[in-house]
Amino acid sequence: MSITLARRALLGALALPALAATRARAEAPFPSRPVRLIYPFAPGVGDGLARAVAEVARETLGQPIVVENKPGANTMIGAEAAARAPKDGYTLGWVATSTLALNPNLYPAITY
């Protein structure tokens, strides 16, 4: 009876890579839909650079990159929107490094 159990374990171990490969083939190639770029400033405040980067990324990825302006609260609204987005790779956050470094010192209750 232990031989049967060992044989089952071996067959199960051999079947796992095949199942993993089947799952990987079943997923759509990335990117298969538009990508969102959250820009934490108002339109016209340097978002020309973000839109230029989005255009280059669109040409590279073959999918539209939608720049979404989310200004306010010293960039915390945009940062929170990016942090709370689904973790699927279809949402990017534009980071302002100076405010990202300063905000924890200025605001005691950061939600992202």
C-alpha cells in the first residue's frame, strides 16, 4: 500500500508543473487593456512630461496610457489612489520624491 501512496505522490509532483504551465497560458498577455497613470498634480502643472512619458510607453506597450490628474493634499490624494488601486500592473503612480519624503514629517496620519 505504501508503494501506491509513493506512486500517487510522484504523479502529483509531476503534474504540478503541467498545471502551472496551463494556467500561465490561459492568462492574457500583458498589457491587454489600457494602463492608468495617476499624476498627483493639477493639469498644466508639469503634466506635459507625464503625458510625453505616457506616449512613449504607449508606443512601447501597444496599449493606451491614460493620464489621470489627482491633485490635492500635497500629492497625498494621488498617492493614495495609486496605493489603493488593484495590484494588477495596470495602474502606475507618478511619484514626487520630495513630497513623498516630506509628507510623513508634515502630516501625522498618512493613509497610504
